[in-house]
Amino acid sequence: MNRSRDQAASETIDLTEPNFGAALVGNQGLVLVDFWAEWCGPCRAMAPLLEELAEASVGRVTLMKVNVDENPGLAARYNVRSIPTILFVKNGQVVDRVVGAAPKAVLQAVVTARA
């Protein structure tokens, strides 16, 4: 799986068309899939919150990111029309989604309910 230098330290996994399915199917626990773009201010604001949630839930939650500019097919496949969009995936199935910038408490509630 591709990991950028900046994201390797926090164990965030960059998803692309070729590795998307295998990354989700091969993962135990809850996966937060962050659909984002570099030019998106709300996406940049959400990134540290998502990393905190993943770090606080090591072993139960994995953070993965999809750059929508580089992977428009994945965004289309999951009907992502606004960013940031966070999909919550468990056992390869989308079990919840949050669209737009959301407070940490909202994200934590979904993680607690789904993890």
C-alpha cells in the first residue's frame, strides 16, 4: 500500500484505485476512509481530528485517505459529491458516513457506536 512520507508516521494509508479493495477487505476493525483534496480547507482542518481518533483507537480503527483529485473513480463509486466525506467501513461494508467538517465529538460518537 502506498504511504506518503508525511503520513507514514501516523500510519495513515493512502488509497488508490489498485489498492482500495484489498486494503479494506484485509483490514480488521473499523476503517475511516477520508475523501479529501489538498486545496480543500475543511479537509485540512479535519485531518488532525481524524489522526487523533485513529491514534486513540489503535488496533480498532484505521485511517485511510483518498485524494479525490487523483482518484475520481473512487469518489464516484462511493457517491462522494462533497469533501471532506468520511466513510466508516467495517468488514468491507460502508456502515456510516459524515459529509463536511464535523466536530470531534460527532466523529467520536460514530467510532464508539461502530468500532
